[in-house]
Amino acid sequence: MTTGRFITLEGGEGAGKSTQLRALAQALRQRGIEVVETREPGGSDGAEAIRTLLLTGGADRWSPRAEALLFAAARADHVEKTIRPALVRGAWVLSDRFLDSSRAYQGQGDLTDADIVTLHRIGSGGFLPDRTLLLTLPEDQAASRAQARDGDATDRIGGRSSDFHRAVSEAFVSFAETERARVRAVDASGQVEDVTARLLAAIADLLP
């Protein structure tokens, strides 16, 4: 049975994940690889329904624990309905966010990293990407990109304080430092095509 590869793009607000996911997908397709583009929260019918619950409403709509449970539930459906079937048929799956976003974002409350990982083990069997590409960008550049993209129309998570997003970025960096076999930090500054080339270099060992 041929199995594909699962690649996730992570990073804070404004790092360019969505843009680079599309560019990376195009580059892989030019190599003759079937690519499935997806996102979190979302990526399946059930997960998209939960996405609406998570990203709309007031900042205090969900408690930190309820929010973490909703993300874990959305991910469980996403893995079962979208990611695993695509991998089994040999496709590459590129996801805009996955477990590490839950660890970085939901791990800022009263839940520990171990708590988030436990929820993932229960919901998704501990399933992990073959490679996680962490897009890194100086805080001021990331904020400028996010503002240009969203204006004042931020969702309930993206609209949190700068201190919160700084802590999220620091959490991502710690993952790259402690899980180097899976997580690769990639400089997201400069032209889109230059960043895409860096991403391709970071997955070169996985390419057929």
C-alpha cells in the first residue's frame, strides 16, 4: 500500500502560512504529486462546523478547557475524514495549522502542554505530521502583514493581545528547538518564491 506524506505549516498571525501552503502545493503538483490542501480548525464537514463555533462570538465565549476540547474534536474528525484517507491513497496532505497550534495557543491558559497532547492522543490517536514547517517572522513584520490582511476584522483568537501572541510565538520556537526531527523553522521574510524555496529545502529528504 502506498502512503503519502503529511506536512503541516505553523506559525503566528501574519507569518504567511496560507500563502505558502498554496505555493508549496503548486510546487509539489509540478513534481507529479497529488496534493490535498486543508486547514485547521476545519478540513472536514464536522470540523468546519466546529470552526464556526470556535472563531465567532465574544472573546469569552468559551472557557480555555472548552476551547481545547472543541479543537481536539475538530481535529479528530479532520484526521479521520480527510487526512488519513488521502494519505492511504498516496496523496500528500498540506495543512494550515495542526496540533502545534493547539499546543501554542490553548497552552497559554491553565492547561499544560501535556494536557493538550493527551487530548490529541484521545481524539486522534496521537497522530503526528511527517514534517512541521514553522514559519518565523519578526514580530513587527508579522503584525504588519496581519493588519494588511485582516484590517480590523480579526476573529476571536486572532484578536487577542500582543502579549498573548508573543507567548504563542515563543511556544512555537520551543517546539522547533526540542523536536528537531519533526519541526523545522523556516525564515518567512522576503519574497514569496524565496520562502517557498526554503520550504522545499526543508522537506527535500521526504520528496520522491
